[in-house]
Amino acid sequence: MDQQPRKDGKLDDKSPEHVEEPVAAGQPAHPLPKPSVSGRVDNALERIQGDTDDADLRCGWFFITPVFLQSYMTARCVLFTFCVAAFVQGMVISGFVNVALPSLERRFKLQSAEVGMIVSMYNIGSLALLLPITYLGGQGHRPQLMAIGTLIMGIGSLLFSLPHFLAPQYKFSVLKKELCPFTEEDAPAEADDLHLRDYRWVLMFANMLHGLAMVPFYTLSVSFLDDNLSNRKSAKYISIYYTAAIMGPACGFILGGTFLNIYTDITVDPATLGLSRSSNVWVGAWWLGFVLTFILASLASIPIFAFPRKLPGSARIMSEKRIEVDERIKGDMMPAGPSKFGDMPRALWCLLCNKTFVFICLASTLETSIGSGYANFSTKLFESQFRMTSSGASLLLGLMAIPSASLGTLLGGYIVSKLDMACSTIIRMCLNMCILNWFVFLMMFSYCPNLHYRGVNRTAGVIEPLPCSDNCSCPMEFNPVCGEDQIMYLSGCLAGCREEAILEGSRLTHEV
């Protein structure tokens, strides 16, 4: 049928092409189109972000928001303050603590197992709050949580140095029990040693506070930078952030080694005691680094507290990142909205179902376990294997760590940003670097030959009596001395030495 135009030029509404179909009851006259993937992501992002008021975009401390401070509300200022905090955190945890371990063992008469417990308390403290802070903190005020962590780190460092001020003055003595002949009267039991070992509980608690403070440094701070920066910029900024965090331990080793050159009691001249840095009873000023950390951490927390919950433009950046969301994950996504503690098991299960994420975590865990274990006792290893002082070993380790840490992190971030790598390409690059690292790590199996001690049966592992110490009744104490014949003895008593003296900080035993 031909369409009949009306006088006004429009088609007749009664033509077959314009006959309206009946609309069912309860159905809209014009059904809405099904939202696309990007539309659903936009809606989810809007629900996650929530309403942003002026308070979320104001720079200041609580209700104090001066106008001049708003000009510092930029990603560069955030990065600078975060880098300072991460630098201080790495300097104290992987630097000052590791450098101080041999001195703590000597100063407070600690055993190696007790020193290991002090180190382990850091991991225990971080694991206690890692999951709840990471999950719930993402919806909170991340800069303020970062500032609180920085402040707790400073308090933990102050507590770590507290045993130096509470313990009695460090005293060393030449023990006659290492000489021949040995008698019980020559080696009275020192009750002070038992009281000194009690300070290990203070050190453990302080290092646990260090672990609690660590949680926002490598979770909330990185997510805050990523949410407020584009993909290209976030790779650069995060690489700079991690570079600062890795440079901290290197500088911690160097500064810690420098502090160990100072006698632990800065009010006493060690020359008057006949001590030098090469003496086996020398204890350096291990506590100075922790006092410095308390000051720096307290100052760094002030500007971090001032940053707002979000930076200007964060909503636009988040909406632009919707193209990275794929239709395949829609079934695994958590319901949008504020995170609740009861939703954490389901969120954790979603992560565990991500095989790529699980294997990356396992790889990072294995790598960290090797690096942390070596770093914690590297100073002691260098002292025993290469006969180095604590300060010399710390300085050498710091000088080795600076170029490798800074070059590797910065170069990795530059390559990812320059080549605009996809996630799969980044994972393959990390795999190749780990394989290369294992070949280099094989060099660690090289070691110096063990010294041969006179009177020790290396096959049976027992001590055989020597003619020079038959009548000495020597205890089984390990305090080696070198004889004129260039042979090592387990102690001066087993070598038959009857006198001992300290000459310019070096222990000298001789037979009369």
C-alpha cells in the first residue's frame, strides 16, 4: 500500500510502517538498551568511588586546610614524601637492624637463635595486619594510613634504641678462665649477663612495631599512586618509589657501618680503655641509627598526613582505565561498594583462583626468603669468612647494593614504560631476569676453607688434649687465638697460655 503524505509533509501515522505494536502491561514503552561492558564498569567505578566532596580534595591536617598548601596537592609532591618515608623504612629495617645484629649479640650476650627471633618478629608483625589493612584500607584514607605507619615506625625505632639507655654501662674484661691453669674461682658467674639478655624482649617488641608499620608502605601507597596516575606515568612513579625503598638499605649499611666506628658509649674515649675498632670486644654505636630514624620518620609523617583522600583528576583517570577490564572477569568481580570485613574470605578466594597471581606471589616469596635471610646475617658472614670488622663489612655491603639496586629498579621501570609492555610481556621479562639471577647466585657457594684448630679431631669432631694444656682443666670455650707457629687454638687456655693483656685494642696471650 502506498503511503499517503499529509499536507504538512509528514507520513500518515496510520500507515503500516508506523503501526504501534501493543505494549505488555508493566513493560516500558521504549525498552532501555543493554549496557555494554564499559558502561557496567563505569557504573561500578562510580559506586566504588562514591560521592567526592570538597574535604576529600583539600590538602591539610583535619580541619586546618590553608590555601597556600593546596598548590602542593600534586602527584610529584606525593611521590616525594612517599619516597622519603620508604627510604627511611628500608634504611632502618634492612640496613640498621642487620648491621646492629652482631653488636647486639655481643653487647647483650645474646645467642644466634635469639637474634633470629628478633628478626622474625618483623615478619610476625607485618602478617598480623597485612590482610585486613590491605583489604579495608583501600576504601579508607590511604595517605593518613601511610602517615600512621610512618609514625609507628619511628616509635619502634625509638624503642629499639631504648636498651642502650636502660642497660648498665658496657664493660669488658679479660676473663682468666681462658688461661691456664683454670679454676672455678678464676671465672665467677656474672649475674649481669642474665639481666642483659632480658632486653631481647624489648628488641623483639620494637621490631614487631616495625613490621606493623610496614603494611601500608608496599600496599596502600602503591595503589594510591596507581589510582591517581595514568598507566604510563604510574610505571615511572612506582619504579622511582621502589628505587627509593631499595636505596634505603644500601644507605643504612653505609651509615650503620659509620656509626659502628664510634664507641657505643660516646662519652668515653675508647683509647683510654686500650680499645680499637679491630678489637674482639669492640661494640660500636649501633643505637645512633635508630635515634636518627625516629627523627626522620616523625618529620616525614607530617606532610603525608596533609594529603587528601584523592588527588584532582583521579575519577577521570579511573574511568579511562576501564578499557583494561575484560568481560571474562565479570563473574569473579566482587559486588561494588564499600568493602566489609565479612567479604574478605570471598575476595581472598577470588585471588587464589587467579593462577597467574598465585604463581607470581610464590615466586616473590621464594626470592624474598633468600634475599632476606642473606641480608639479615650478611654482616656476620663477612666477619667470620673474611675476618672483617662489623663497620668494614657494612660499608662494603652498602657500596655493592647502591648501584645494583638503583640501576635495576630504574632500568626496569624505564623499559616497561618505554616499550609500553603488556602484563604477559612483563611476566616473561621477570622470568628471564630470575633465571639469570640464579646463575649469578651460584657464586655464593664459594667459601674460604675452614681453619684447622690444633687439638681438634676433624674426623670425629672431638677435642684432643695437648701436652701444653694437660694440667689446665680448660673449659670448652671458643675464643680462638693464633700461636707463634701460625696454628690456631680454640682458646688461650687450650694453647697453654698463662697471661693475657690488651695492647692497642688487640688481645695478646702468651705462655710464661
